[in-house]
Amino acid sequence: MANVSLQHIEKIYDGGVQAVWDFNIDINDGEFIVLVGPSGCGKSTTLRMVAGLEDITSGKLIIDGKDCTRVPPKDRDIAMVFQNYALYGHMTIYENMAFSLTLRKENKEIIHRKVMAAAEILDLKTQLNKKPKQLSGGQRQRVAMGRAIVRNPKVFLFDEPLSNLDAKLRGSMRREIMLLHKKLNATMMYVTHDQTEALTLADRIVCMSMGHVQQIGKPIELYEHPANTFVATFIGLPPMNMFEGKIEGNKFVNELFTYTLNDEHTRMLKDYDGKEVILGVRPENMTREGNIPFTVTNNENLGMNTLVHGKIADKKIVVCKFAEWSTYKFGDKIKLGFNEEKMNFFDKETTLAIL
Ligand code: ADP
């Protein structure tokens, strides 16, 4: 197992596209890091640079104390699991898992021990004599992980490993990956565009947009204290409600409503008096104790709670999440407020959180 340090890592592809800008992180031994962001933001490029599948244009990559910036992939002691796990169809599951060790001409007994240990961890012991096509999608993905585990690498890299699976299977595989991380206690980097996977799997999340790291932190930090409006709206589903407006003394004012700020917020925002800000409030932090007029358009019962969609002042679309099974109908009127503990303010010009 190992620490991994990415220092000022950048990637410019041939042709001049800069995919990654000044990426910095120190990953601790045994830490689970999830890179998340929309398609094209540079997640895979970053992971592939760690794997050695892409050259690093500039910056430094340190794995377990060793400078690996220019070290070939095979000497980095890293295993990568992809979305397209491409098992060898003519080989048994056992042979698939043993493949990299066989290639290395590893001793047969050692191979056997490692394959059986991985099969035990992944609950594949009864499947070892089968061919890949006899297995379910989830089992095949586990075999792909088994191939990585037998190599006992310093670092595991996962590139969207679950995106080929259906929603239900994704959920159960996500839990398996969590358990796998606990059992192996290995350093892992995991790429996904799915914010749910990021929130549930990560020790720390790296949220990216357009090649730039937006925020690095624990899931709860990104959820409760997003560093900017991008993270605020990317993390969390349904996304945070965002209201543009102006600070006027102790009031947040816009064309839809006027909201009286508490003393703490007024103090925090005193440099913004007369200036434009963005107020962000998550759907579950919308309350029914306030004076903001809201008209219901849709009521979505999810069993454990209800998403109520609607409009403020017939203009701004807002989503509220209420804890109970509610039965609002189109056209119902509610007076909304905000949970004061959970209001986020952003500088409109820079999009950065105001702290
Ligand atoms: P993500 O994994 O977040 O979807 P990628 O790392 O795959 O994003 O891509 C980041 C950017 O780099 C995109 O603009 C993409 O088009 C570009 N890119 C990726 N691979 C190459 C390549 N081989 N040559 C040129 N540009 C590339």
C-alpha cells in the first residue's frame, strides 16, 4: 500500500487541448479518493496519468515516496479496473484472475493461493470453473476486480467501473466496493460522473470542472459547504436551489421575494451591502415556515419523502424535499422559508462561497 502525491500535474494533449490544470493532492495510505465531475472535465485523463497510460505534460507524480512521473506503467505497481472489463471469453474465471500472474511466470502454488484469496474476498469461489459468459454483469465486474487484487498492487485505480451496470446492480456493487476497500485497506482512486457514488464511496472527493479542481474534501464538506456554485449544484440530487439577489442591509432582495437575514448572516455579508450575491438552499432545507409564495406544479412521492416542484412568483423553479408523504396538487399554494443553519451564500462575480 502507498501514499500518492500529485504535484502541479498538467496535461496538454497533442493538438493543444489542455485537459488538466495544476492538479494537486496528497493521498494518504489506504485512502479512497473519488474524482467526480461532468463528462470531459479531465477525470480519466488524471487517472490515466497516474496509471502511466498517458504522459504527464508537467508536474510530479510520487507513489510510495518514489518519483514515478516518467516511470513506465508496468513498473508503477498499480492495477486499474475499467468500465469495459474485457474478460477473456475462452478462459475460465480462475484463468482470467490468474492471467497477469501466469504472464509473469509466477510459481503455480503462489498463483493458486492468490486467486483463491481474491475469490474468497469477492465471493467467487463457486464460479471459478465457469466461463465469463455464464456469469452475471455484477459477477464479471467482480472478476475484473479479482484480476486487480491478485497482483497486490500499491494503488487501485477505477475508471467508471459501474457505469455499464443497471441501477440496482450499481447500488449493490457500490456497497461491495466499499467492503472491498475495508477488507484490503488499500489506496484507491475512483473516477465517476455520478455524484451519488462520490458521496457514498469517498473518504475525500475531488470535484472537477473543465480541467480544474474545484474542491477537495470529505463528502459532507462538499455537500454542506461547497466552495463555489459549481460544486453546490453538481453535488446533491436534486440540485441546490440557487437564487440571485442583492444584499440591502439585513435583507436579501430580488424580484421574487425579500428575505430578512438573521444577525449572523447580516454580519457575514456586511461587505456585500449593495452587491449581488447568490443564495443557495438545498431542497431539504426549504421549510414551510416563511413568507415566500410558492405554487406547486408537481408532487413526487418517493416513499420515504416527497419532492415538491413548483414556482416562486410564477417565475423561478424550485424543488423542496419534505420528510413526509405529502399530497400537494398542481396549483396548491405554500409559503416557503429557509432552514437558517443551512443557507449558502456565494459571490456572484467570482462564484466563490462567502464564509
Ligand atoms: P472525463 O474523464 O472527465 O470525461 P477526459 O479526461 O476523458 O474527461 O477528457 C478531458 C478532455 O480531454 C476532454 O476535452 C477530451 O475531449 C480531451 N481528451 C481526452 N482524451 C484525448 C486525446 N487522446 N486527445 C485529445 N484530447 C483528448
